[in-house]
Amino acid sequence: MKVFLFLIHKQMCIYTKKIKLPLELREILRYLQEEGFRAVLVGGCVRDFFLELPIKDYDIEVFNIKDYDTLVLKLEKFGKINLVGKSFGILKLQCKNHEFDFALPRLETKVGLGHKGFDVEINPKLSFKEASLRRDFTINALGYDYNSDEILDYHNGLDDLKTKTLKHINEKTFIEDPLRVYRAIQFCARFEFSLDKKTFLLCKALVDTNALDELPKERIYDEFKKLFLKASKPSLGFTLLKDLGILKYYEELEALITCEQDREYHPEGNVWIHTLMTLDEMAKIKTGNNKRDLMLFLSLLCHDLGKPFCTEEINGHITSYKHESLGIKPTISFLNKLLDDKKLIEEVCLMVKYHLIPFAFFKQNPSLKAIKRLSTKVNIENLCLVCLADCLGRDIKDKEKCPKAIEYLLNEAKKLDIHNEPLKKLVLGRDLLSIGFKPGKAFKTILDFAYDLQIDENKNKEEILAEIQKKFRV
């Protein structure tokens, strides 16, 4: 851990060592300084520097500048400019190796519902302290003044970083945007911070007064994505989600809390506890492909949603027969509250439906035919990752069986090159044309027949075509 030395003076901290910046950005900031402007790095890049995290996004506010057009004029010589945020005084500068966000200082006033219900006042003459009041949390209101090499901290954000506390800046402005409740959740999970008591009460009040009703699901899903992809312990976020009462919006998840499980297989407790444990396990084994990892996280979040519909006690044991197939309906219901991506929802549903198969195959040692057939229904490698996190996400003593449970299936699938895609079809439509068949409704029936022979009887292409000619005479 680095040691940071600060000189405290009038709520301003002078850091003894410069924040490392990309060469392209240093050239731009030097130019702005020479032109008489004040450039201040703000938000996440400063926060992440002190958290010793990789800095991926650089946001810069420019002060002492005439207007937005002047900012565009000064920056366009450094790269391609995207004016998508012009109404908010924001532009994106695409340089050779990096993209930077530049903005003019602004104030925001709530005038209506939703994330667009704000009146934005762009004012280059604002001080950094005034402009920082619109930000959500103290740790996100830090600034780095490139001109003076000073860390600007008017809301004690550095203290909150040290104590690992997430704290709001201004009560009045904080409650104007209910999305900040979800932001609080994902920040606490990502940085493993505790939520300040007063901030918790503000968030709870927003939930209790149904202020979250006005949020579009796209914005909510963005916060879920950050929680999944950036947190080492996503369970921290979902625990806070529960404590704040937000599960009233997601009854599919809420039902897991009171759904008990058999102690032999789930000594950790109810389905909610188990589900959160699987999310933390997934965080350890995620692939690094964001799109794929999101699907896997959502699959684990939903994999046991069917249990509340079928859990019962039989002969002293708690069972949940057919919970995987019964989980499809609540999975679709839940995911429709977050996203409109039908393909992603279908992928998650397949994971939910088949998530017990790797364990079943582990016990049964099935034929290669069964594995080939499975590859036509679901991505086997993804299924094995879900199964692995499901197995590890519990308090059983013999966890060494978890990787073994998926080993047979995954290895056999890799031998056949079907771990990430279905078994390739030997006979295609063009092959039917080559032996005299004409396109028509029967094509699908014949091709299905050919694929069944390939999977079930392991016949080669020539053998399959011969069988087709016998059964479907030209």
C-alpha cells in the first residue's frame, strides 16, 4: 500500500506526487494552461488513483473559458470531437490512443421526473467548489488541478476513502436523482465500502416513497452491469439492495429469502444466501469477456428462481423437484424488468433450464451421443461455468468435487470441439440439392433426419446421404 502525504489547508489537499496521465492528455492540458484556462480532472479518475485502481476513464472540467464553442475550437486540433453531450456542456475527444471527456462546469436543477427532468446551467465562471455540489458522493467530488498540481477536496472525500465510507454531498441535490440509490449499491459493492448512516436513510426514503418508479430500466441495468463486472463481492450490493427495501420491485428475488433448502446440500441456509454466494464465486472465475460474463452472472442470479414454486418437505428432506424448468417463467419476468435483449434472455433461460445437467452427467457417465445432443441445446462451456459457481456457492465441506463435476463433460465436449458451439452438421441443404432433391417444406424434415443419424448413430456424410435416399426417394 502506498503512503500518501497531504498538506491540509482550507479544505484543500496538496499531493506531493503528480497523478500519472497519458502523454496525449498531458499535451492537451499543457496547451489549455498556456491558453489561460484551468483544467481540473474530476470524479472517478481521481478517486481510483487514491484507491490504487487502474484508471480507464479521464474526465476533465475546464474553467475560465468563454463558452462551449471556444472549448471545441481549442480541442479539435488534438483529435476527433463528438458533440453528443453538447446540451450538457460535454464533449468527447477521440485522440490516437485514448478518448477523453471534457466539460464545462455546470449546475443542475430538478424540474421534472426522470433522468431528463433537469435544468442544466452551463457556467464557465463557476468555482470548482460550486460545480462539485452537483455530484453524488464525496469520493466522486475530488478534483486534480493540473495547473497547480493540487488535489481539490471540498467535501472530505479523502477522509471517506480512508475510512471506506460512501457518503452523499448535499441532501437536497442527492434526492433529486433516485438513480443514486442504485449507484450507492454498486459503489459499495465495488469498493467494499460501508454506506454512511445518513446516506442510507436518504436512499431508504427514496425507496419508501417510490421515487425509483421514475427510473427507466436501461439506467438501472447499467448500474447492475457495473456491480457484476467490477465488484469482487457482488453479494455486498445485493445485500444492500435487500436492506434498502428495493426487492419490492423484484419479487422473483424476494421470494428466495423465505425459501429454505435441505441442510445436507445447502448448509449455508436459504436460496437467497446461496444465490449471493454463487455470484461471489462467479466473480472469481469470470472470463474477462464482459458480454459473456454478464450472461453468466444473470444466469446465476436466476438459476434457482423456480425453487419457491416447488419446494416442499418429503420424508424429512427439503426438495425442489423440477425447479430448473419452473424457473424459466420467473427468469423471463425478472429480466424483462431490466432489459429488452431477447437473445440474452433466451441464453439465460437455457442456463437456468439445464444448470443441473453437468452434475447429472458427472453421476451417470453418459454416452457421447448425450453430450452431442446437449451441445445442440446450450453452450456447454458456459453451462459448466454456471454449474461450477453453483456448486462452490455453498458451505459444503467437499468442495473439491465441484471442478471434478464439470471435468468429464467439459473434456469430452472439447475433444469433439463442441464446448462452445453445436456439433457441426455434416449434411446441409446444398448436399440435398446435389443428390437431386428440390427445395421445399420437406427440406427441414430431411435435414433433421440427417442430423439425428449423425448424432445418434455416428454416421459419416456418405452414409447419411445413402440413408436419406433410401427413406426419401428422389
